[in-house]
Amino acid sequence: MSRRKSRFLRKPVEPFAVTAGLSADELLSRMERISFQGRNLGTARRIWEKMLASDATIFLGTAGALSAGGMRMIIAHLIEHRYIDCLVSTGANLYHDLHETRGRRHFIGSPTLDDAALAAERIDRVYDTLASEDEFCRNDEWIAAFTLKLERRPYTTREYLYKLGEYLWKETSHQGILTAAYRANVPIFCPAIADSSIGMGISQGRHRDATAGQIDVIGDIIESANMVIRRPSTATIVLGGGTPKNFINQASVQAEFYSDKVTGHKYALQIVTDVPHFGGASGSSLEEAQSWGKLSIESEKVTVHGDVTLALPLLVSALETTSKDLLAKRKAPEFDVSGRLLVVNGHTLPDNRYSEA
Amino acid sequence: MSRRKSRFLRKPVEPFAVTAGLSADELLSRMERISFQGRNLGTARRIWEKMLASDATIFLGTAGALSAGGMRMIIAHLIEHRYIDCLVSTGANLYHDLHETRGRRHFIGSPTLDDAALAAERIDRVYDTLASEDEFCRNDEWIAAFTLKLERRPYTTREYLYKLGEYLWKETSHQGILTAAYRANVPIFCPAIADSSIGMGISQGRHRDATAGQIDVIGDIIESANMVIRRPSTATIVLGGGTPKNFINQASVQAEFYSDKVTGHKYALQIVTDVPHFGGASGSSLEEAQSWGKLSIESEKVTVHGDVTLALPLLVSALETTSKDLLAKRKAPEFDVSGRLLVVNGHTLPDNRYSEA
Amino acid sequence: MSRRKSRFLRKPVEPFAVTAGLSADELLSRMERISFQGRNLGTARRIWEKMLASDATIFLGTAGALSAGGMRMIIAHLIEHRYIDCLVSTGANLYHDLHETRGRRHFIGSPTLDDAALAAERIDRVYDTLASEDEFCRNDEWIAAFTLKLERRPYTTREYLYKLGEYLWKETSHQGILTAAYRANVPIFCPAIADSSIGMGISQGRHRDATAGQIDVIGDIIESANMVIRRPSTATIVLGGGTPKNFINQASVQAEFYSDKVTGHKYALQIVTDVPHFGGASGSSLEEAQSWGKLSIESEKVTVHGDVTLALPLLVSALETTSKDLLAKRKAPEFDVSGRLLVVNGHTLPDNRYSEA
Amino acid sequence: MSRRKSRFLRKPVEPFAVTAGLSADELLSRMERISFQGRNLGTARRIWEKMLASDATIFLGTAGALSAGGMRMIIAHLIEHRYIDCLVSTGANLYHDLHETRGRRHFIGSPTLDDAALAAERIDRVYDTLASEDEFCRNDEWIAAFTLKLERRPYTTREYLYKLGEYLWKETSHQGILTAAYRANVPIFCPAIADSSIGMGISQGRHRDATAGQIDVIGDIIESANMVIRRPSTATIVLGGGTPKNFINQASVQAEFYSDKVTGHKYALQIVTDVPHFGGASGSSLEEAQSWGKLSIESEKVTVHGDVTLALPLLVSALETTSKDLLAKRKAPEFDVSGRLLVVNGHTLPDNRYSEA
């Protein structure tokens, strides 16, 4: 046996030391030197900081019941302060956001409640969280009414959601995901809008007027890929997998098809509970994504295997403390989201053809 | 202590007995008397049989990478022999089906392959399964070319996919999910079509002609709910969660909103790997679904926690043996899927308004 | 793009074809050509066959609630027919086996039962399975009484469990894990016997006589490593992880420490639900085990990620059909388990020193 | 629809608000009002505080690779400051603690390292963490040498580990789990000591002297139950499941068998990654534990589904800030762990009979 340490044994694990009054920043900094998912969360902050220091357009994907579960003001904060540049979300997260921005609430419940009793009182349960079905029905009507105010032409989800945020802001003046995106001119895509209560609300608009509620999800594909084609580099942050994870990766693949200069996202961070070995996209590894060109072979990346509600508050609280300068210096892409076509740094992105210039 | 047995202790677990030459039917029958997920799979067959014996319209939802993973001919079989009446799928499962129906293949790989080496050879990895990216690109072009043959008007995914299946059948005469659905006149919905390579192919059609590739996902919502509104009862089988699981449940919720007679799916069977405690829809319990009215309070239901590739071959092989009579006697709904509007048992379902009659 | 197929794309996935009357063997054979955990289960059978065709001593580790869950007669079958040569188990699996061999039963329940009501009726729940606490108490007394019949000297768990199996057989003449091992002269180790109701029963023996109930778990370590040291090669089959998984690997590591000729298990098959990324031993990958020398670098190995009750009945039913000849030809090690020291093929293995000869 | 809110909808979810400079205490306090596992972690702190404010003897169980993964100084801190009163651990956690207390380190690696290369350099991998096998071998020798210094009589693991901690402290004067327990007179049980490198080290002591290394794991069962029998109430904190989880519950069950006054643990907190639906003890629900009498029907309890390295640093950092007064006022049981028999508040607990007085 050699006396010399192996090249593999260079950086020791530092046992986490307990201290009263530790800040979120200090806490997460100490976690960088432990193991397993704690370390991965520490690494996640550093990769996010690198995204902010780079020239990357940062996509955030949000699946699961994050808004109902108390994460919506974090997402709004990330949008407002441009920790991210584009949100891709399930409809549920936008709907539950709208619900609260409209002044309604989700409530603390328990997974062991009697669902027959809840059904009898018209209460909907999301694991340990509750909401009033009647209030949900009124949201649907509100969305239907809003939809009827729009022109009778197809809207990408990006344009539709901008208008929705605008209307919501004007009516409520409340902060939330949709209203923050409206005010910060940050685009939101919702590729599976038909699989959500937003979609149900739109369908109720059409029920009243057969010409209303035209949504152009194919336009979303083109617009999102054009965002990637035109940017020097891109980054992906995924919370929970689902359609947002794949849609962000798809933009990269589709863009690469049209432009040799696109080589996959340069940074990737995902917080997921799914695992790779069942073959689904939600749990798929970031290594696998490299085979597809979704991520660059040289990308910096980390997966945190854990619940977003457990990991995200600490991650963002720490990041908030250490990223002030990075945010101040950051040259985020400037969008005009208000029109039929998305404008990035003065360039209009078509929604009906792929285009480099 | 009483000598009398508790009311809870009535039906003993029967230890599984090993026998050579056991059939899939016998194997699964023995599993009904063991515990945990093995028992649940045994129960799943019995619930499926009850669906077939009832007046229910049976929805099947397929997420994950089932087609790439060797499950596509099972799904085609379920469609052809009317074990199910309506498929709700992710785009990926339809795309990978199209890939093989067009004569291409997926290949056996390993999760430990070097992804940089795969990327260099333009091979895409799905966990332990591989495919040629160049072949995928040619599929995309094929889909684009097909899309350009369609009229320049909005298509629901249901109508679009019927036409796609028809074209595929005429070109290949090969069995698969899309072609089986075309031939059996079984509707397919793909609520997140924008988040898939089918969507990418459509978008490439629009790239060539700005008026092509109009997809009406809101029409899907209305049509699927109208299917539920008009049927005496409904049932849901979910493989893997995702948008198909929610879309099938949403149809029930949306239908209930328009008709007092709708009270949630009467039978439910799901095979999922996600768990309830992170709050996401994929892993949500069937009990939780009852609070929403997605499932009837009296529904018969079972969740199998496991990988579909592990559970489905056994489940369907056993079912195939014992359901012959049930299938022969079954009065499945008769669809005409070929037109702009879906026809069920002679009644046309609108895609722009909710309607009971 | 080259016309020639990549070296990676050689063996296509074969979509599973549904056929009535399929046997377990045919079913599992078809699963070898699909993907994900279904394929892994197919591979598992082939690796087990290779174990049987080789000169390996085959260890089986059983954790979880397999006996309560209906798996005990499978394990007894594997012992009786020498699919395996040595069992390493949690105490719970042996205790629940003893419970049924003594004529008591576990019962079919549900995970949603009211636990307060169960507690009031003295019924113990294991997920969806129930048992009478009073019957358990009488088992404990039975074990205590048996323990008091033994000599007042330390017993390895291997010797103790042999005597327990012998006594159980003489009293009941019923087949089960303990009685099958007794009759087939197959050793059982229970490294965590103190963490089980077997241990509780022994402790009640000591409660009556302070000199009773001496268990020598350190002797188990030495004896199990000596089994590995003396054999040409070894194999490991793990159901569920836990202490049995590690104990079998530890035997290999400890053996290697004493003999250069030992190079880790040559074959490895595990069916586990835990995952690697939380750092625990139950979910640890077989690759990781290679870094430790637990497994040979050249080992053939497969992990099936799934519930044992879902995977094992199919695996063993298929194997039963195809392994007849292999079992007939197999030269399994011959044990004499009855004495203080374990005898393998005529050689006595010490329990107080590591020894190659 | 009634205007009055349902009784179920009383306490709203409060969206988490991002603030720079948040302390761990403030962070976790905000998480009490979100959903899913984040909320559960917030609740965990409050339950732990209730344990500290009560008259309960607090058991801590530690499984998984916590020490290698950077958690050992947290556990040492919990022991030193009497956040807990008794540790039940896997041998691995004590062994990796000893490794670092002896001045060796674990190292930061990656799960994608080449295990054949690691094996060639004699480096052992635990997911993303590495250690030198040669250093491990020297630990084994050190444990063997220590074991040979002990009397030639059976030791419970509790007594053995006290002596080990004492020796380690005298030799190194370094803080760690074993040395903290020695100095604070806190008992440690290791029910599966035979399944660990501690056990391997002891076995090497016996290899040198056949009369050395006698471990009395049955005495552990009796002693731990006697701890429960004599205490007004008990509480359980479980990190990771495994044998420690069950051993702590078993003490409660065994104690209840001997004393009507024992009614199960009064408080329970577990952080686990396993799930209930596969039937294993590690993932079993706290509700299920109530059916067995392991937990009191009235117990306050919470399960956090997540990785300990992700959850524990935040939990303990927050608790450290808010529990100063509780710790100061707490009347923890006073142990004398140094002798053959454990002494609690002046009363000697037998290790060979169950005893209330």
C-alpha cells in the first residue's frame, strides 16, 4: 500500500456543525461539504449562481402542486427579481396561483382525512392541503369570462397567460406568479394547458361562445425554440419534472435541429422525487439528457432527489442572501411579452417558423 | 381475550405455492391471496373484469416511456379487442409507436452507457433503451409532411390522431397503437401534444406553411367531458400517471359540473411508481380523487405501486385468458372517430359546448 | 450520417405480444426483450440459472415482511430444492414463518383500516395484512419455552435456528422456512436477531432463567466468512435489502481479508425498492458493491427495482419450469448444520477463527 | 352552497416569503404553514420541542450512512446537549464515527465514478462518498485490539460501546458519537452489531483469542425494555428506519407485555425515504405502529419523507435556536452506563429479567 493518498481522496467530507442562529446561507454553505442530497442542494445554489453570472437565458419548470403547497410567492419572487427569465408550468400551478391572487386560500389539512366527508362538503384535497370546490368553480367562471374578452383568434399560451396576468393585476393588484410575470415582462408557457383547470375555464368560455378559447400550443413550441436559437446560451431549472421539464428540453432539441450553434443547455438543476429506473421523463437523469443533446456534454448540472417544499425554501433563502451582486450585474434578456409575437432584446420571434435572425 | 376471532381476521393470506408450468392466469390468481403490491395486481385484474362486465366506458391513460419500453403492442391489443374504449396518452408514447409502426426500432442498451459517446453517435437514451436520432428526425419530417396534407383548420388531437393513424395504416399496414385505434374506431386524446415529438413534427409542418398545424386542445376538453356526460358510467385505468391520469379525471369533474347525473368514475385502476406524499397528481391516491368527485365515493379501485413493465405483461396475459366471455358479451360504445365531431352510439358530441343530449 | 448502424444499436426491443394461456416461463421470456424493470426481471432468471450451473454457493437474503406477505412457501421451496444454499434473514421473516408453521395465520386487511380500532381488538397491522397479537404473545412464550430446553452455552444464530427448526418440525410436521432448512440441512443466519420477535421470545426465556438465551452473533460473522473462504465461488440473491444484504456482502469482504483467493461474489441479483441516492445500504447499487470487493469486478448482476411480492412469484414460477435439469445436475455444497460447528462437504468451519483449511 | 366556511377550512396555507438573511429558525417557522414534506419538517421541530418539555425519555435511532455522510457531529451534539437520552444505531454509523474520531476522513466523490478503478485503488464508495479500505482495515485491527483488552465475559452492546467510547476518548480526546455518549453517560444500543464493521473488528479479536468478543444482544433487548418500563413516558426519533426504528418500537412492545402502565411511545418523529406500501418496517407509517401498541393512540407524531442529509441540518439548526430554555429546564434521566448493568436515576436495570422496580 502506498503512503500517498489516492487522487480520489482529496476533498474530505466536513461533518455538519450545529450552531444556534445560523443563517440559511451559512446552513446551506455547510451542507456543501456533507454527502447525498444535502450536498446536492448546496451544489444547486452554486450552479444557480453560475447561471446568474453567465449569459444564459434561464428557464424554470414547475410541476406538482407547488402553488397550492405554498411555493407560489417564491416563484413570483424568482420572476420579479429575474433569477429566471422564462417560466414553463403546469396549468395547475397557474390556476392555484390565480386562486390565491384572487383572494382565496388553500387550507392546511391532513392526508388521513375522510374523503367521503370532504366530498360531502365540496372540499378538494391535495394530499394534506384543502380547497373549496365552490371557489374553484367561481375561478373557472372568472377565467371563462376573461376568455370571452379576448379577440377571436388563436393565442399561444404565452400570449394568453400574459393577458390573463394583466387582467388579474388590474383587477386585484395582488402579487403572484401570473401578476409578477405580467409586471416583469417574463414569458410563461403552459404546454399542457388542456390538462388543467385553466383549460377547463377556457372551455367554459367556448361553451358560451363557440368562437372563443382558441389556444395555439404549436405556436408555443416554435416560440420557445426560437428563444433558444437566438440566445448565446441557456439554462434549465426544473422543480418536479412533468411536462415543463420535457418542454424546456424539447426547446433545446428543436433549436438544435435548426441551428448548429445550439448545443444543449449549459447549466441544469433539477429537484425531483421521481427516479430514473422506471424510464419516465420526470425522473430521467441529467446524464441521459446529454445523449439527446438536451444538455450540453460540458454542462454543469445537479439533481436534488427530494420534495420541492423541503428543498426550495432553503435553496432560495440562501441564494437571496448571496446573489445580490450577481442580480445587479446580470444582463437578463429583455422581453416584450404583450403582443401576439414575443420580442426578445428588440427582436421579434415568429410563432410560425424557426428562425435564427 | 375472547375465543372468537375478530371481525378483522376473516380471510387468511395464502402463501404462494411454487408449481412448474403455471399459467399467467393461475399465477395471478394465487397472487390475489398474498399481500402488498402482488395482491394489488391480482385485485387489478378482478376490477378490470368488473369494468368489462359493467356498462362503463373505459378510459386508458398511458404516460412514461411505455412504447419505447416494449408495451406498445399490449396497448394496441387492448384497443383492438376493446378492453378499453378511449386512450389518453402522452405524445411520446404515440411518437415511439409511430417510429416502430414505420419499421424503425428501439434497442436494448444499459443505464451505465457513456452518454457523451452516445451523443457523438447521435443515439438517444431512455434509461436502458436506445434509438437513432437520425431516424427520429425523419419521423419528424414524416409528421410534418402528413400535417401539410390536412385542411387548414383546427383539429382536436382526437381528430388529428385519427387521421394520423389512418395515414400510417395506409402507408405501412402495420399494427400499432395509432393504427389499431384507427381500425377499431377508438378515440385517442393527447392533451400535452405540444410537449412531445408529435408536436415538434407538427411545428415543422407549420414552419413550411404558416397556416398548417392548428391543434384545438380546448376542443379535446369539451369532447372528452361530453363522452362522460352521455355515458351511463365510466372507468379509468392509468399506467404511470402524468397528464393522461389528470385528463381522464378532469373529464369526470368537468362533466359533473354540467350534469348532476355524473358522479365520478365507477371503477379505477392505476399502476404508478410515484407516491402520494409529495403532493403531485401522478402519485395521488384514489381516495384523494374521491374528494374531488373524480372517482365515485362507491367506486371500486386499486393502486398497484410498481413499474408498468413489471406489472402489465402479467396483468394483461392473465386477463386475456379469463376475459374472453366478458369481451364477447360486452356492449362497448360504438364510435365514429373519423370526422370533425366525435360520434358515440349515433350521437354527435360537440367540441364547442357541453351537452347532455 | 453513416448508413451503417451504430454498434450500440444491435439488439432491438421486442414489443410484448399478448397471448391467452401464456405460461409463466413464456411470459418472463418475452419480458427479457422489453425495457426497464420488466427486462431486469427477465434477466434475473437467466442470472439465477447461471448461478445454478456454476460452482457457486448461493446465499439468499430476505428482509421486509415477506413471510407475513405470503412469500414464505416460496422461500421454503427454494431451500428444499436447493435453489439456494444458505439463508440470511431478518428475525421477522422467521418469526412470521414460525407463526404459520404453528398453524396460525396472517389475514388480508387494508392500509386504510382504523388503527385505533385494531389496537382495541389487539390486532397488529403490517400495511394491508393483519395478525392477532394474542397469538403472537403465545408464539413468544413458545419460543421462550424452546429456548429453555437448550444447553446453557452460547449458540450462533445458525445453530439456534437449526434447533428451532428441528423442534418445530417435530412438533408440527408442517412445511415452512425453518422446517425446510432443518430438513434440507441448509444453514440460516439471523444477524439482527435481537431486533425481532424471535429475540423477544429468547429474552423471555432468559427472564425465566438468567442463564438461558445466550446468542453468539460474532460466531455467525466468522462462520459465514469461513463459508465464503472455502468455496470456489459465491453468489448473492437479495430480496429487500436490510441486514441480510449487508451480511452476505460482509462475509465476502471479511473472507477476502483472510484469503487472497476470494474476490467477491461472482453473481448478484437483488430485488429492492430502495434507491441508491440516499446513501443507505438497502438501496445501494451493485456497482458500488464492486468498489468494496463485495462483488467481483467481473460479476454478472442485475437489480430489479420493485416490490418482491410483485416480482418474485413470476420469477420463481418461471425458474421452476426451466431449471429442472440445472438442479438435477447441480453439485450443491453438503452441510451438516446440526452441531455447534457448521460442517461443509465434510470440513468443519470454526466459529472462533478464520481459516482456509 | 352555504356561506359559512367548512370546519375543514380554518387554517390557510401561508405562501413562503423569500427574505435575505433569514435564520434557520425563521426559515423553518415559515415552513410550518406550507404543505407536504416542508410542512412536516416544520411540525417535526415542534414535536421535538414537546418531547423536551415533557417527562419522556427520548430514543434516537440512526440508520443509513449518516456518519459517512457528514451527520455524525449533529448526532454527537444531540447526545452532548441531551436533546436525546438513548441512541440506537446501526454498526456502520458507529464505525464511520470511530473512523473520523480516530483522525481519518471520508471524502467527497461522485456516484458516477468508475468502481473498477476505485477497487483497484482500494477505495470504498458509499454513493457519492469515498473512504480508504486500508484505513478501514486498520480500524478493524484497532477494534480487535480493544476487544482483547476486555474481560472474557458477555457484554451487551450498550456496555461494549460505552467501553469503546471511553477507550476512544482516552486515546484521541476527539468529539464524536461514541465519545460524546461516553462523556455524557448516554447509552447506545446496536442490535445488529453482527452486521457491521464493528462486528467484523470484534470477530478479528476472537480470531486471535477464541474466548474474546462475547456480545450479549439478548441482554440489550431486556435492558432497553426495562428503560421503557421504568420511565413515565417515552419518545422516538427515527432517522432512516432500519433496525434502530424497530428496536425502539420493540422496547415499547416488550415493555407493555410486562407492565400495564406502558402504552406506547407518546411522541414520534421519523425522517425516512422508504414508503409504507411495500410492507417493510423502515417505511411503515406511524399509524400502523399504533395498531401494535408501539406508539400510543394519543401520540403526537410526524413523518418527514425525505433524505436525512437534506432535512436534519435545518431541523437541528432551528431547534438549537429555540430549545435553549427547554434544555435548561429539562429533567433528563441520569444514567450510569459504565457498568455491566445500566443504572437509571439510581435504579439498576437488570439485563436478564424484566422488572418494574
